[in-house]
Amino acid sequence: GAVVSQHPSRVICKSGTSVKIECRSLDFQATTMFWYRQFPKQSLMLMATSNEGSKATYEQGVEKDKFLINHASLTLSTLTVTSAHPEDSSFYICSARANSGTGGSVAKNIQYFGAGTRLSVL
Amino acid sequence: QKEVEQNSGPLSVPEGAIASLNCTYSDRGSQSFFWYRQYSGKSPELIMSIYSNGDKEDGRFTAQLNKASQYVSLLIRDSQPSDSATYLCAGDNAGNMLTFGGGTRLMVKP
């Protein structure tokens, strides 16, 4: 079963709306989570690295004031797309890296991906 | 620029054949490598991880790593139509961030 839960899976919103996406690690702790964006027929592009208890590290060209990241606990990171515009329409995917293996399906230092959120801004 | 390169494909193989997917990387500091499978409209799913030179086998999948040549490959034996997807190669640097290749689209024809 899934080890990283991401919600919502699909969002359709009007331009100017803010959208919040949640990423939860299930049954394991993740000090570090990652947020990616993927446009059609392109590869994953890392947007930012989310660190529990500290500020996120953004990749070059990603506006930190537009894409707000909060990593409030060892199992939850959120990405808020503020004042979304049609050009923000994309597939947003989070991943979580386990601090330690669970002895089951989760191995240490492997990145596990959420199911993704497809954002469509009208 | 630290890069991971893959042929975008599509790579077309008949059902039952061996599919060979290749990847090169530029960052000699990369220690760990991963193959993810991504179906259209879905998020990536981990297939294999490999950390040491040589081969690693898991079922129908074999990952190969050659750090001297900076080359990683994935072999899929007895390819099935359900294997049709985009395969992403990724390298993990010392900061534990993944750098993804552009992906290779595999088509397995019945």
C-alpha cells in the first residue's frame, strides 16, 4: 500500500485562488520531504526541499512567496500555491525520505512519492 | 550542471523480449541510483535501487551500475504490455537530493 499520502488528487480552481496540498508520510518519520512539479511530457522538476522545523530550500527560479511550504511535523508537509494563475496548472508531486527503515515496506533514505495533485487553474 | 541523461525513446520491444534502458550521469559524487516507473498521469513508483558497482536482480528486473563509466542501466526480462511506461533514472548526491533524467518511454507490444 501507499506509504506517502497526498491530497487532494485533483483541484480545479479560479485564477487568484490559493490552493493547499498536503503530503503525509504514513507509518514513518520524514525529516525531509520534497516537492516536484511536472508539466506534460516532461520530467520531474524539483521545486523545493522541505525540512521539518526549518525553512524550505527552494530551487533556482521557484518563487518562495508564491509556493509556500510548511513542514510542521515529521509526517506532514504542505505546499500552498498562492494566487494561482493558469500557468501554475501542473502535476505537483511530493516525496518523503524515511529517517529510518520500518523493517517492512519502508527503507531508510529512499524517496517515496505521493500520488500527485493535478492542479488546473481556470 | 549536474545531469542525468536518458534517451527519451520511445523504446519499442515485443512482448517477451528483454528491454534495456540506459542512463548516464555527470556527477561523480553520486552514490546511489534509482529506477522509477511512471505510468501516464501517475506519480513515480520505485522499481530498483543500486548503490554498488555490478548487477542487482529483483524478479524480472536487473539494475547495473558502472561508476567508472558513470553508467546505469535497467534490464527488464520477459517484457509485458503492463511494463509500458516511462522509466526515470535518478541519482542521489551527497545532499540526498534526487536528480532525475528526462525518462525513457517504453512500449511493449503484444
